[in-house]
Amino acid sequence: MAKAQTAIRPGSPRPFGAAWSGEGVNFAVYSAHAERIDLCLFDEGVGEARDVLALPGRTGDVWHGFVPAPRAKPGTLYGFRAHGPWEPASGHRFNPQKLLLDPMALDLVGEVWPDPALYDTDLNLPNGAPDPSDSADFVPRSRVVDPAFDWGRTRAPATPWRDTVLYELHVRGFTKQHPAVPPEWRGKYLGLTVPAVIEHLRSLGVTAVELMPCHAFLAEEFLLERGLTNYWGYNPIAWSAPSRLYAVEDPVREFQQMVRALHDAGLEVILDVVYNHTAEGGTGGPTLSMRGLDNASWYRLLRHDARHYENHTGCGNTVDLEHPGVRAMVLSSMRYWASVMRVDGFRFDLAPVLGRDAAGFSALAPFFSALSSDPLLGYTKLIAEPWDLGPGGYQLGRFPAGWSEWNDRYRDTVRSFWRGDGGMVASLAERLAGSSDLFRSGGRRPAASINFVAAHDGFTLADLVSYNDKHNEANLEHNRDGHTDNLSWNCGVEGPTDDPAVQTLRLRQMRNMLATLFLSQGVPMLQAGDEFGRSQGGNNNAYCQDNALNWIDWELDDEQQALSGFVARLVALRHARRELRRETFFKGSPTAGQSTDVAWLHPDGREMAAQDWNDHGLRRLGMRLGARVREGDATKGDLLVLFSAESREGDFGLPGPGDGSWRILADTSGQRSEGGRLAPGPVALPAHSLLVLEAIPPGAA
């Protein structure tokens, strides 16, 4: 390996990674146990380094050095080699033969090529020595980036939580087949800047896109061997580097262009991040970055055998956020995304990992405290996936104040009720009311609940009403992967059918669940394509399918367009009625219009009694929301929503809205026209249907 001598100064320990100053590049990397760290500079993505420079500065456990221009500048490719003890039994796996990615790189050039040189000697051998093979030819290079960008007059939308409507999408799958997107932009960040794409989002009324992982990630070898890939992206190798898979040329600039276009359209950007594990995997995984830089600091190791990892993620390793150095780098990564890339918030995959210490999960964990006190990050939207695979891994409702959480209890309740399961009305009412049983403690509010019926992990909405069983054969795991109990109902036929009665029922069931979602307290999240009934053919774990199974088909038939219009009207209703977007939980107290903030109605038309909630056979429920009258808006009356999961038609007693009547706002059965009126008294409620009504005072138009 060629070694050239050049001037390098001690530089600064901050910021982490490679920072261009205009006069040169400061490199800073964390390692508590290294004895020396070499910076390797490259002219190309392959070949030997033109310079190998020992970082001369060390502040605490951060190694750093400043390389003046033109020796280092934007576009310069680099990597690290770490010298230190090879003591796997103590958790140390230093091997300078391995070229290492900067864990805080802002861009990566090249690919990981599976090769034996990426792996250490078999650690199960008691006297195993480090592997002598050089790995430089098989790993990407980190690239120096100048992230300065002209944002013009663009400002973040800053949508309040109460008004937020989330839309979960995959950058590649969303635009890969969109006819209005130029071919070279399809499946790319720039595809989301196309006016027709943005107009679809705006027409739905969503306020924020939640992007599935955009950071640099790897496909697992076992997938590549099967001719598959990691499509979802939950396997990171560089937390702050936008994936080049979604870039035409420059991933950093193009990601910024995407955010600017979405912000200009009034849409926030929430980034799905994976700070819980890395693509280095378990004991036998490749050495690419953190393992070689400081394995004992970065990862949670087994106490009785530090050769192996705690695996609370199911991916082989678990990042140790209890460690102050690791915690500092995760926070640094988040600050970069929030300040330089201007994302508005984060959705954390397997979020209990963030709060784990030796005793388990704690809402008082140092990471949460540091985040809440950070002057920038403390004001971003924070969303937890509140479960991991470790002991005590299910933590729904236990995250700190200020956090919102994916509410799978909401998902399961709504699915069960509309499937026709008995004994669900009490749980349905709790979920419609914002899940106060889960989130009221600690001063949290309804917006702490992220409500969803379907997400990337599981059945799509259309498959939820079309399949009783998963059909994951395309994943080549003999249909053993994915959830088994999906609380789904195929409406009488498994999979596609030409039976018009089944097709009609399926559309009705989709409308039922969509209406329930947008009429509930909390923050609704819609999965991309569910607004028009996208199917994945019954695959409920399509993480490895980079093909038409995941790519959204934008050639919509009349029924799909009608369903999308139905969603848009529901979202518009939600935006128009503040009682659907409460900042506090219901109290059962009178509103300005003299009706109570919420009343739960029995099909007889009376309020539910205590014994009614325990009626296992009850599958109908009414929810009456008192209008929150405001100046200039005094004509709005109470909202009344009638839910029926019964398999046959039955009467529901409409209460009297004073001396007036009820206006129909939505009828999922399609048997009543929107805008029609109903008088108080018994009304026929069709099987498997939902009816939304608005009280009309006497004399109102």
C-alpha cells in the first residue's frame, strides 16, 4: 500500500465525520479502545490509498485531524483503519487489514462486495487470529461532502401534531411506475419533486410524508443468494448518508431538493431511522465500520461471552445507546438530518433499544433526556415503534412526554371489530377516543397515539379484506416468515375473485376502516396506495421484493379513483372539524353548544350503560361528538358516527338533534347519498357499514 506524507494538523473533535471548512477537511471519529487510527485518502473508488495518515489529535475518545485543501476537499474519498487489541473474548476486534467506513459519513461511493476478506477468523476458535486479508477492494469509500444548499425562501410547514395526517411511503416504490415522472427520476428522490406526484399528496389532504429508510443500507447475503434484495432498507451502514439507490447523481443534493419541494407544498418530511442495529450483523457478520472501530463501545455484548452480541433486534446486534460516545454520535446524526437536510421529525425503528440499559427499558434513559433538552431536536416530531425483540420489549404507552407511538392496539382493535369479532365495542370506543388508557399518564395527549390500520409491515388494506392467510412464497422462506395472525377477513373468498358481491363487500370494508381511522382521536397514518386499494397479493412481509409487488401501480380503475376520493373527503372533514382533532382527552363535559364532548350510544338510541360494554354480542356503536362552536362557525352541529359490524341490517335509533334533523356526510354502504337528511328515530343501518351524520338545527340550509 502506497503511503504518502502530507501535512495534517490535529484539527478538532467536532463535528463527527468529515467536515469541509473551505480551507480543508476536518476528520473526527470515535474510538475508546483504539491505539491508532489511520485516515486513508483515495483518488478513486478502487485501488490503493494515495495517502495513509495517522490521525494526530485525540480529545477524550475522539480521534481527529485536519487535512488542508487540495489534499482533501469535497469529493475526496476516504476510509479508516483502526489499530488496537485483537481480544474477541473482551469484545475487541481491531484489525488494520480491514478498511472501515466512517460511521458518520455523509455519502458513500461504491458497493459492498461479498468476499471472505470482509470477515474475521472464526471466533469460536479459542486462539483465532485476526484475518490477514485486506478488505479495501470490497467496501465502499466514504466521500467528503459540502452540504451547503440554497433553500431560498422555503420554510418548514411546522404543522401542529393535532392537525397532522401522516402518509407512509417508500421513495422507490412510490414513483417507480408513475407515468408523470421522467424515466430517469422514477424511484428516486427527484421523483417526489414532480408536480403530479405532489398534487396527489395534496389532493388527499395529508400533511406529512413518512419516508421509509433513506440512509445507506445493505442487502443481506442470504437474500442476494436467492436473487432477492433488502427493499425496505432496515439494515443501515451509514446513518447520515442518503442511499445512492434513490439518487440520479448526487444523493445529498437530490435529497435536499426533495425536502425543499415537499416543504414548498406544505408537506412535512418524517424520516424513518434505524439507530438500533447495523448491517454488520452478529458474530459472523462482516467488519465494515463500527465493529472494527470499537466493537466493545458500539454494541451491546453478552456479559458472559463478549465475542457475541445481545440481539434485541433480530438482526444480529444491538447498538448500545447507553454508552455516552455512541449516544453522542446518534444525536449528531439526527442533528444533521434536522438542520442540514431539514427533515421535520423521525420515526424510530425498534425504539425500545434507545432506552435500554442493563436493567431493561426506561423512559428516563439518558438518550431520551439528551433528546428532550436538545435545542434543535427537542422540537422535532418524534415517533416510536414501541417494541423490540428483547426482554420487556413491548413498551407501548411508556415513552416520554413529547413522543408519539405507533399504536398497534388501535390497529388490532379496528381490524377485529370490522372482522365481526364479538366483545369489541368497549375497546373500539377507547381507540376512537385516543387511547387514553395508554397515553393519559405523564401529561401526554391524544396525539401520542399514531393510529393506523395498515403499514409497510403486514397486509395492505386491500389484502386485509382479501386474504385470511399470508401468501409469502415469493420470499423463498417456505411461507414461514411474516405474521400468522393478521386479524384479516377475506370476505368469503381467498384472494382475487370475480364475484361482484364479494368485491362490493371488500370495498365497503376498506371504506369502513378508512373512515374509522380518520374519525378517531390521535394522529392518523395512511400507507401509500391504501387510498385506492393497492394489493401485494397476500404477501405480508414484502421486505425483499424490489418489483411490481411493491411498486405502486398508478393506472387506477373507476373504483380505485372513487376510493381515493372518499379518503380525500374524510381527511377534509377531519381538517374542518376541530372535535376530530382534540388536544386533550374527552372529559364527558358540556361543549359551547351545550352537548357533551362525547356520548356513546347504544343501537336503541340511548347512551351506553355499564352493562352494555360487556355485551359480547354487541357489534354496533354510536359516537356523538359535541360541536365545538366558534365565532363565525356557529352553524356546525354535533357529529354522529354509527358503526355496525353486524352481518345483517339492523335498526339504530337516531337521537334528536334538538328540533332539527341529521345531514349525511358519509355512508360506506353507498345506499344513501351524501347531503341527504335523516329524521330522528329508527334508521336502517346496513350490514358492515358506517354512517357519518351532522346535526342540522331548525331552519338551517
